[in-house]
Amino acid sequence: MKEKLAHSERDGYPSQSYAQHVNGVLGNAGRFAAEVAQYSMHDGKTLLDTAKIAAIYHDLGKLDRKNQLVLSGEKKAKRLPVNHVDAGTAWLLDETHFSSLAAVAIVSHHIGLPDFSHESNRGDAAFRDDEVKKAVDAALSEYTQIHDSIIAAKAHFDGSMPKGDLQTFLRILLSCLVDADHTNTASHYGKPPEPEPIMLRPAERLAQLNAYVASLPGTEKERNGLRTKMYEDCKNADVVENITSCDSPVGTGKTTATMAHLLMQANKRGLRRIFVVLPFTNIIQQSVEVYRKALTLPGEKPEEAVAELHHRADFESEDVRHLTALWRAPIIVTTAAAFFDTIASNQPPTLRRLHELPGSAILIDEAHAALPAKLLPIAWKWIQVYADEWSCYWLLASGSLNRFWEIKEISSSPRDIPPIVTNSLRASLSAFETKRIEYRHNLTPQSIDELAELVCRSSGPRIIVLNTVQRAAAVAEHFRKNFDRNRVEHLSTALLPKDRTTTLERIQARLKSSEDTNWTLIATSCVEAGMDFSFRTGFRELASLTSLLQVAGRVNRNGDYGVSELHTFCLAENECLKPNPGLKNAAAVLRDFIETDTKIEPSLTTWAIEKELKLYGSDSMSKQLPDKEREHNFPFVNQNFKVIDSDTRIAVVDKNIANNIREGTINWRELQENSLQIAYCKLQDLHIPPIADGIYDWNLRYDDFLGYMAGILDKLS
């Protein structure tokens, strides 16, 4: 019998046999599922058995004669003539060897998890491809005979269903299968392999962190004493619950204290990695820099010990699958957008990394600002599922923590979330906080000229935070044209990561100078958390209460200026200054607080979330998403759970990087460092050419001040 193939000869690499691929995928899937299974409270064996079944039969349809002609090169075609996933799906839906979960994984491993309600309405055709169903059914016994003659592995069918949350189980199952499939295929075609995984070794990293913290220079005696107590109390907090909280004011050393706590819990619970999740629009380089200095063990590469994932890179095409950003590192610093969008996804490239989450400690830093209010109900459900069923430990931390889990619209059943900071320490920390901020406001829409006049009359250095990347760029360009370049800095995700790093270093140096004060940073909400900034005066465009409180943490951070002003303002709209519709309801809540002279303080945050949810109404996403999740409508949840309400794609500026992508000589870390996330609609409107599947070649102007917005503003001028 002629050797059966799974992949064609391509790019100088030979064809891959069906046996090589299936056995390779089976080995990977079994390993991934076994790693996850040890952290499952109920369904480890079911996951492992089902992942193996799915791996064994996932490419059964490639044995079709027409498909083999294409795979062998005897017949030319852009794609296989017979949908190759339908055969494995059909085989596993047969009552004699029934495994509906494995069948779902197979049918989903290219197109994503489906809408179960829609499939159930299709009767006997559920989960099948109508176009090939009749032909596949007729040839199914032929496929399985060939398969059994070349694949020695046998599936164990017992019909077990998970005892826990089915939706989460299916996402993890698909993750194991897809990662196994993509990893094997990439390896065959010579794509750069991921480095050998580094173990967490929490006790050793905690010792390293202790030494790092002890080496830090002392600050004012009383404050430094409180920070030391904060560190020790967090590290030694004795908790048994799987979800806890940490509410501490600005400047109390929360970054290192919470990491010490997570390392202690990871060591106690036998966890395998730590996630630090920062608010959805945040720039995370500063946090990454601290963690790499404090946590990298001798002999490790800092970028492999502490991974920085500040935007998603997920690809289905075999040519660029190796560029998908995975969760392999022991410590991962990422954004809420990249993290929660993965948990919510139904798409194979995104879900590929999900199986690395069970058995992790997760810090949701600045938890009050991590997610839009409408997404909190379903996100809270997922947090509890991973805590209760997949051995995840969650720490919800913030300087102004809202207790969203106590809101009935978010949580129907109360759950105690204990704090890791004692009440006495919290009181001492709060008492030490002098009155740093005086809140001011002018809600009458202003022109950029009027805003600039107000800003330049105030004491510097100053920070202005705008609601969109384009609004920030337009204001920054106005300041650059009308004032000396040295009097303005600009920071947003319009800049390449390497240019953001340079800008951050320049800002930090300027803030340390007592002589260099007459300048303004113009930024987006990316600076609102995780940034050790302290400006003299702040300006925040009307948005949410939580955003305003976040900016307050970047103004007069240590009380060095006595009392500082933080202004809320509105900008008049024009062609360059389009509003952010996603902030409408949150801004309405803050406007109401201001217009009713309600005192702006952290204790308002929970009330603000309640008011915002009510503004969304009874038919809002806050209610629809949990309902659709229960109905197993995976596409709806994927499409509507958007932390950042914009469909973005990756774009590169450097032509050498673009060529390296075409030649397949770049890895995901290099891609991330040299790429941008740009709204897909903008790329389409501007006719930006693609390089590869999901990656575009930015051919408009880019500079290290405005980033890609330089080209956008050129078009608008």
C-alpha cells in the first residue's frame, strides 16, 4: 500500500506521513492533557482519554482518495477537495464508538467551537458538513480500515462526560488538540521551536525576590516601614480559599508584595506558573522590568523566565502558526485583553495556549479597572470555574478595589473573598496617605487650543490622558507644533514596543530631575496602571470613575507636592477627535457624580459599577453573555466578549522584519517587539497591504513620536 500522507511536500521540506503526524499529535495531546489533568478537581481522566481519542482520529478524512492525490502532489489544488475533519467527527458520533466530546474537538480544530443550539436543530446532520456527509458516510469504513492498519494506538471509549463546567472543559480540550496539531506541523516544516520550558521553582524565586526587596534603597522612614510590613504580611498571609483580595493604597510596594504572596501560594499549592494581568489598555514594560530583575534565576534568560505578552498574536495559517504567542513561561505578564479574550475564545489559534492556565496563580492587578463593567458577570463565572475546578489561585488587587462580586447583577450567589492584608495594616496604610489630590472639573467641551492654554498655566510636569489613540496623537501633535518639542512627550500603543521603551526611559529620567519641570506627557489610558510615575498636575478626559482614580495614582504619587490638582475635561469633537463609544455609560456615571457634587474617592467604585450595569439595560451584553455561554453558543461569546471593542490586526513597520516574516525566520517575541496592533477597519480603509495571514505591512509614515498615528494624521490633514 502506498504510504498515506498528512501533509504535502513544501518549501524544501518533504511530505509528512499520516502515521508520523497522527502519532506525533497523539504524543503531544497526551502530554498536554496529562499536565492539565493533575490540576483538575473532577475531570482529569475524562480530559486525558478524550484528548487521545480526538488526536487519533482528528485527520481521518485525509485518507480519502481524492485528498491523497492532492497531498501527494499528483493533483494540484489550493485545498483538500474533501473536508478532512468530517470523517473523524462522523466516526465518533456513531453509537458503536461514541465520543461526542472528541467529535466536537475534531470538528472545531480548524473552524472553532460551534453554536450547539444551531447544531441541535440540524438533527442527524449536527456537527457534520452537509456538502460531504453522504460521500464520507459511504467511505467511512474504508478510511477506518486504512487507519487501523497504520496506527497502532487504540482509543478508549467509555462515554464519560465532565462533571464540571462543560464550556470550559471543551475549550481546554480543544486547546490540547490544537496545540498538539500545530506544534507537530510546525516542527515538521522546520519552524523555530519554543525554548525548553523553564520551571517555576517558586521557593527559589521567592528567595531571589526577598534579596531584591532587601537591596532596594530606603525611603522616608515611616513609609518604608509600612512597605516592609506590607511585603511581609502579603508573603505570609495564611489563606485556604482559592480567590482572595488585596486592597492597598498607591505607593505601598504592591508589585513586589503581591508577587511574594503568589510565589508562596504556588509553592504551597504545587502550582506551575504565575500570571500577572494588568488593565486592558496598559503598557506593561515597567512591571516586566521589575519582575525580570527580581525573579530571574542564575543561568536563565530574563525574557524566557518572565514573558511579556502585550498583544495577541494568533494565527491559523500553517505558514505563520509558529508566531502564535503561547503561555509557556513560568511567569507571564500580560494585559486583561490578551488574557480574558483567550478564556472567552472559540477560535483554535487563540485557544491553543489555554491548556497552560490550569494550575496557575493569577494576579488581576488594578482589578477595578481590568474589565469593562458589562463583561464582569461572565468573567466572574470563569474566575470561579478555574478556581474551583482547575486549581487556579486568584488574587484580585487594587489601590481602589471595587467589590464587584457582591453586586447581584454580577454574582447571584454570595462568595466570601478574604483580604490578604490585615485590617490593622490597611488602616495604617490609609492613615499615612495624606491628602494628595484635589479634583477639579470643567465638563464644557473645549478645543485643543483651550485645553493647551489651561495645561500650560498649571504647574509641571503635567500628564494628560485621552480616551483614544487618535485623540492623544492629535493633542500631542498640537503641542509639538505650538511649543518646543522638548516640552512634550507622547506615549500610547501607536508606538512600537521598542519606541515605547525608549519613551518610558526618557520620561522616568525627566521626572527625576528637579530642574526639568515645564513639560507635558500626553498619553492614553495605557499609563493608568503599573507605571511608577509622579506628575505635579493631571488632566483626564471624561471617562470612567476608575480611570480617574487610576490617573490620581500617577499624580503626586508620594505626596511630595503637598496637594496637586487633577482636572476632568471634555474635548470638542472634530474629524481628528472622534469619541470612544465604549466609554459612553461609564462617562455618564462619572458625569453624574461630578454634577451632583459627590466626593470622588475609591469607595465609590462598587456603586459606579452598579450604576453602569443599570445603564446598559436588561438586554445588555452583561446579561446576554452568561445566557449564551450556558447555551454553548461559543461563536456569540467569542464575538461579543471584547475587552477592547475593536477588531485589530498586527502590522509591521520595518521592511527587514516584513521580509523575515515572509521567509519564516522570525519568532513570536521578535514579531511582538517589532509590530503594532491596528484596527482592522483602519487597515482596510487605508488599503494597507498584507504580508501574511493576519499580518500587514504598514506603508504610511511612522515616527518615534506619534508612531503609526503620524500616517493617520497625514491623511486627515
